[in-house]
Amino acid sequence: MTLKKNILITGGAGFIGSHLVRLFVNKYPNYQIINMDVLTYAGNLENLKDIEDKENYTFIKCDICDIEKVKKVFLDYKIDSVIHLAAESHVDRSIEDPFSFAQTNVMGTLSLLQAAKEYWDTDFTNKLFYHVSTDEVYGSLGQEGFFTEETAYDPHSPYSASKASSDHFVRAFADTYGMPTVISNCSNNYGSYQFPEKLIPLFINNIINNKPLPVYGKGENVRDWLFVNDHVRAIDVIFHDGKLGETYNIGGFNEWKNIDLIKLLIRVVDKHLGRVRGTSEKLITFVADRAGHDVRYAIDATKLKDELGWEPSLQFEEGIDETVKWYLNHTDWLQNITSGAYTKYYEDMYNL
Ligand code: NAD
Ligand code: DAU
């Protein structure tokens, strides 16, 4: 039987957070999971319908920047561990509105750190502040090489600059106050429940609806894709067995040029829709490049593999097939989420 814990998961109504909450609620009946989320456009309680009535689960609507409310949650629920995912997470939005990224990602993280420090006082026994971060803090690679845990920070977008800053604050609390912390930096995730502003769900939705597929630049940028269930499995392993003060890179060992990935997506969606192979390639539309577009991300996740035994479980083609099937079977979820404010965002962003 595992030790009892009261775990605050922030951002649990979002894409990765909802997968993590589901995993922990089902796998650890001894843990009380407190999901703190303010429900921005990206947060959706529909994502957690299947576990919302479980006894070891509580949802609290709260802005992580509201430090007085956050402090009260620590006190009321006797929080001993934090897994912090709440963030503004979309690079394109950060280019339009950098301030909200600084506010949530930097000030929100600081508010959680401060609340944890005050509540835990100096008794850090069996306490942990786990910060979930991104490989984008390392900047951009050329044709060669990988990001390791020692790669110097070199963020380019307002999003990655805000995440880099939050990582620095977490390390500062460890060094200055002795706060027990761990950080993981992960590559691009894909899977069910991802908001359709990110490449994979956006393009699946557009292929279904015969809408243009807006490819930035020449489509030659490279990303390292990881199935979201593998990311949350890694968080589980690091949460339980990671060494305090350490950083772990998480990646899929799975690099794809955007245009090749898009052609694969088209093949898989067309197959499931019963369309002739390649029909939807005509939807590919090259558009102006993203400002400051990082050329290539690739994670070296050897440390996580060697020290904690984690490896990705799925071949990419299998994960994409599963993901496409999920979106095709959940068109109601897609329709709900893409009504209202999404339409305005899409029109302003793409003009297509
Ligand atoms: P997401 O945008 O899908 O979800 C973010 C969640 O945070 C939403 O539920 C939103 O309502 C909540 N939130 C936002 N601002 C908040 C605030 N002020 N107070 C409380 N809740 C707030 O994001 P995601 O893709 O699930 O990413 C989760 C975390 O993982 C982020 O920290 C992100 O930087 C990191 N990450 C994401 C990826 C990826 O590929 N998606 C990869 C590596 C790391
Ligand atoms: O690497 C981890 C990061 O991955 C996370 O920290 C971020 O939260 C997450 O959003 C993701 O960032 P990216 O910018 O890499 O993901 P996105 O899905 O926005 O874009 C993936 C690639 O596809 C990127 O090179 C830009 C390109 N793209 C994206 C969109 C939305 C297009 O060509 N057209 C598009 O319409």
C-alpha cells in the first residue's frame, strides 16, 4: 500500500493535466487528488467526466495567481505535494499576448512556490514541488545534436521565455530555501483531449471538415513527438523515484519534419474516413512562417531511461492511428470546443 498523500495538481482540466489526474486518481486510491484549474479556454471539465465522482478527487476552480486563495487550499487540504502544470501553453498566442504568459507562467508559479514554502514552513519531510516544463526552454537545434539536461537555456518565444523563467524560480526556491523540487522538460505531446489549436488536433479537425491546412514556412521544422500517456507515465515515475533537485528530460526519440507528419496524418484520416488515399493533400496550404520559429527540437532522454527505467511505450504510427480514431469518435467534443471563442481565434489567426 502506498503512503497517503494530498497532491495538488494544477492545470488538471487541460490536455496533459487531465491525463495525469485520471492516471493518479485511478492508480492511487490512497492519494487525495486536488485539481486546481481556473478553466481558461484550454481547460475543460468534460475531459474528466469519467472520474469526477471518485472519492479521492476534488476540483477547485482557482487562479494560481490568486495567492491568498492558493494559500487557503494548501491549508484546507493539507497539501504535501504539488505537480504543477497550469500554464498558458500555445506559442502562437504568446506572440499575440506575451503579458498573460508572464502573468500565469511566471507569477502563477511564484505564487504556488510561495504558498508551498509558507505552508510547509521548514518541515520538508515527504514534501515535493514537481514543476512540469518544456524542451522549448533550450531554444533551437540545427541539423545535429540533442537537448540534454545540461543544455544552456536559450528561449526564443514569449511562451518559452516565461517557462524558462518559471524553471529558474523553482531552482531558486530549492537553492535558497531548501524546497524539495524536481523539474521535467518534455517534448511535443499528442493524443486525446488536446485543444485543436495545436498542430495535430487542428489538422485532424480541418481534414475532417475539408478546410485548408496552414503549414508555416516550408514545413521543414522538426519536432520530437511523444504520446501523452507516455508523458504522464514519466511524470508518475519521476514523482515517485526522481532525485530531489534534479531535472529530467522526457522525449519520444521520435523526430518528424512537419510536412512529413502532416502527410502521415492525411493518410491516416483519409483511411478512416474511407477517402481515396491522398485525397486531402490538396488541403495543404503554405502560409507565412511563425515569428521566431524554432527550427528543430530533439530530446536526449537517456538519463530518465538509465536512472528511472522509463521508455516510450508506443510506435508513432500506432499512436497517431489511435489519436485519429479518438477524434473521429469524439466529434461532439471537437464541436463543443470549437464553437464560440475558438472561431474568432481561428479567423484572427489564420484569415483562411
Ligand atoms: P493546456 O493549455 O492544454 O492546459 C493548461 C491548463 O492550465 C488549462 O486547463 C487551463 O485552464 C489551466 N490554466 C491556465 N492558466 C491558469 C491559471 N492562471 N490558474 C489555474 N489554471 C490555469 O496545456 P498542456 O498542453 O496540457 O500543458 C500542460 C503543461 O505541460 C504546461 O505547463 C506546458 O508548458 C507543459 N508542456 C506541454 C507540452 C505539450 O506538448 N503540450 C510539452 C511539454 C510541456
Ligand atoms: O516542445 C514542447 C512544446 O510543444 C510545448 O511546450 C508547447 O506547449 C506545445 O504547444 C508545443 O509547441 P509547438 O509550438 O512545437 O507546437 P504546435 O503544435 O503549436 O506546432 C508544432 C509545429 O507545427 C511547429 O513547428 C509549428 C507548426 N505549425 C503549427 C500550427 C498550429 C504549423 O505549421 N501550422 C499550424 O497551424
